[in-house]
Amino acid sequence: MSRKIAIMGAMPEEVEPIVSKLDNLNIVEYAANKYYEGSYNGQDVLVAYSKIGKVFATLTATILIEKFKCDTLLFSGVAGAISPELKVGDLIIAEGLCQHDLDITAFGHPYGYVPEGDVCVAADEHLREVAKQVASQKGLRLKEGIIATGDQFVADEARKNWIGETFKADALEMEGAAVAVVCSALNVPFFVLRAISDAADMDASFSFDEFLESSAKISADFILSMVDTIK
């Protein structure tokens, strides 16, 4: 049985370089979004951007798996650094993902936990090994760590430090843990790659839009190389 690989991002800019490389492209409009069906070097892929945040990410990941029958999910996007080791442009893959804004501590539970859930959901070990192979082949440095997800853009240093200390997190973003929960519940292997877009060492000349365009191309090349390796 052949694989059908889903590739997800949060924003159009994050998936456009991937869509542009697909053969036999077909666009399906469903649930107020567009899904790009195609093939890459003979491998069936389905590409979508979710829009920003956990709810949209949950919706899109579920549709990719349930409606389009994808059996592997690769997520590519940008993230903010928590770890001082991460600089703008660095790549990090998720060992595990947690929800930093999930809080029912009033009932005696730890941050990020709900009954019958996990504080941290582990990403697929085999896909992480594939990513390390690809990074080695391309001469890229790849960090592996915990990525924290929440429905807020965190620009406050104290909040960032709290997330790092509470969850042992290295980076933070707004979709990954939602995708992790969906894939874990539906037994679909998943992987999250993030390029660091903001860090403590940023200078005033930094342009997020320019970075997004350049990093999307690097991430697209990386993800498509993973598709080739998986195939």
C-alpha cells in the first residue's frame, strides 16, 4: 500500500515553495480552506496551510487524515527561540510538543495537562531520524528539543522564560502541539520542523517578511528531501 504524505504549515508563505514543486497539481476547496493534491518524484502528497493557531491547526490536521486519508504528517514553519543556543535561522525539530497556555492547575493538575491527555506528546522517532539524515546530507545543523505551543504570540521575556522553565522548552509557536494531539489520537506518525524567526540576539534591521520568504525555501527543500527519503 502506497503512502500519502501530508505537508502542513500555518501560513501560505510556508507552503508555497512546496506547492510550486508538485506535479499533477489539483486544488480542492473544503471547510473554508484549500488543499493542494499532487506528487513529488512519484510520491503522493497533500499540502495545506491551516491558518494561525491551535483550532485551525487541529481542523486542518484532522481533515488531512480523515478526509484525504494521509498516513504521515510533516509540519514546517517558523518559531521563536527560548533556548539561548538558538539563533535566527537555526532549525529545530520537535522531540515533543506541549501546550503552554493550557491551565487547569486550579484542580491540582500540572500546567499543560488535562485528564486522559499528556503534558508532552512525542514526535515520531523514525521521522526524526530521517530528518537527521537529511540534515547530515545537506550539512545543516539541526537541534532537537521540546517545542511549546499556545494561542498567543509571546513577546514578553518573563513569559518566555516561564515557558522554558515550566516545560523545559527550547522554542515556541502556535500550532505544533495541536497537530501532535490529533496525530497521536489517530495513530498517524508526525514530525515538526521549525526555523527560528526571532531570538534574543535579533538586531533592528531584521525583516520578518524577508526571513519568512528565505526560510520557507530552506524548509521546503528540507521537507521535500524527507519525502524522498521516506519514499
